[in-house]
Amino acid sequence: MTSKSLRIGVTLAIRDGQSLWENGIFQNCIFLVQLLRQCPGVVQACIVFVGDGSEHAKRELLQDTDIAAVDLGDAATELDMVIEMSAQLSSEWAAAFQGRGGKLVSMCVGNDFAIDAERLGYDLPAGRLVPSHRRDAVWTLPEYETVGAPYYAATFRAPVSILPHLWGPELLEASLRKREDGASFEYVPGRRRWRLAIMEPNLSIVKTCIIPFLACEVAHRLDPDKIEYVHVFNTEQLKSNAVFSTVFGSTNLVRHELAGFNGRFSIADVLTQHADALVCHQWENAQNYLYYEALHGGYPLIHNSHLIADCGWRYQGFDCEEGGRVLLEAIAGHDENLQDYRQRANTFLRTLHPLYEDNVRAYSEAIRRV
């Protein structure tokens, strides 16, 4: 193996019935392969499918890309480096791969400390397991620099690098072109009262609907004439929860029948049909594709992320009161400042693209270190 002819694969867990839009990690795998193909000395970058998904499932997942894929058996003999991302590899596979000179990197793109702590405290099934066989390096994202990176350094016993988060609009736009309704994914100004959407997954404490909903509640108390309706998605499974009923049932939005609690929908469906703006919250999870997609469409994004430059309408931390005031500021000022909002968003989004020079340089240097 030489630095002039590297063949690199990125693992992706595959099963039948899978959707590219289930979570961000599948898109992240694709974006990473797109970037790796631009790195000096990389002659092949591909997806490594891991799992029992059918050939049809594999084609479906990559249908809007020109990315090639190999199975785990071929990866073991053909690749020089494998980046463990969506699928974790067994110790036996890892030992054999590294035994023939291959390099194995774990790319950690979730808040594994929070997930592990929750699973430990509530006796839930394990998430990503700490590997019993060594990895040559761990790569993670700026959003996990505070909590994740020290956790990985201590548990994986491997050097940790912070690398850029990647996103491009191509997958979203390909999905939009297939819509039968022909709806345009673009904010339409002019509504006096806004329909709001909250789309946190509610699967972990790092992204829940509680703070966004309370921010909407504060805004409604301050000015009851500005909110038409609040759609809270990914909450179907929470309706029978006592805490959920108590917290949300105490609000004016629920008492006045101005809020609805629904299942899972795509952001394209939500923002083209049901809502004018997205209200969000995260805890040590400040880089989200949901944010990027909303910004790409020019939609008002009310958020608490410090890692999306000066985009959107930002409030601090867990401050629901400030969140409500910022929401009202957005309702009052978004349309007037729409051109500037879009320009700032587009400038920022360009820095996330897999082909952006600084991103290619950062990953190329990380490969060199491995």
C-alpha cells in the first residue's frame, strides 16, 4: 500500500425497507465518499454494505448517486482503509483486515456519551459498543468536541480528530424532483400568522420537542395573534406518557387547540404543506441536516446552535423565554430580511459541501495521519 493508490470504503448498514431519510447518518456516508474521491492519492472510494439487505435495497439507497459499493467480503481483500460509520465491524473482521495491513477508522457522528448514559441508566439496548479490537483512529465532528472527543479517546484508546460536518443539497433536490405534487421547497413570504413545525426525533435527551414547544408557548402568551398552529412531529409514541401529558397539557396552545401531535414526516412534506417555519432545540448536538435543509429553502429556522454561523434566528441554550421572543422577532422580520437571510445561509452552506476545498484538505490530512 502506498499513499498514491489508496482504496477506501465507508460502512453503511443495510436492510430491506430502509430509507435514506430515516436519519442523517446514511446521507453522511454518501457525502463522505463523495469527498474522499477528491482526496490526493485516493483512487477508489466506495460504500461498504454491511447487513442482510437485498440488492434492491442497496440500489434504492444509492439510486440518486454515482457511488459504487462493495460487500464486506470484498472490502476485506480489496480496500486499504475502511471507515466504520453506519455499521460497526466485528473484532474478527477488524483483526483480519488490519493483519493484512489495512487501516481501520471509527467515524463517530452521534452523541455516543449521552446515548450510552441513557442506555445505562434506563436499561435500554446498547447503541454503538466500544470495540474490543483496536482502531487506528477515531474521527468525529465539531459538535462533539466537548462531550464526545474525550469519551472516544478514553474508550477507544486511539487518537481522535475533529473533522468538518458535510452536507450538500443534491440528495434533497433529487428527492424533491420525484414529488408528484411538484411543490417548490422554498419559503413563501406574506403570511401574517405562522404555522410552526417541531421535528425533533424525541429518541434521546439531545434532541426533544420540549424546549421548542415551550418557546412557541411563550411566543403565544406574549402575542396570541402571531401563531396559527404548532405541529409537533415524532410524538405519536409519547401521547400516553404522563410527563408529556402534564407538560404539554398545561399550555395555552393545547388548551386553545392550537397544537397537534403527529408521527414522522419528511421535512419536504412538512415545509411545503404544513408549516412556514421550523423551531428546534439541541443539547451538544449542534450540527443537524434538518437545519441545513431548512436554510437551503430559505425557511425561518429558530434554533440554539452555535455551529451554523450567523444563520437562522438563534436563542441561547435552554432559554424558552428568549426562544419565544426570538420567534416573534422572526415572524416580524423574516420577510423583510429574506434576501439577506438567504445570502447568509447560502454562504454558510457552501462551506459544508463535500467538494469544498477546506473540507477535502482536512480529511486528506486525517488520512495522511492514519
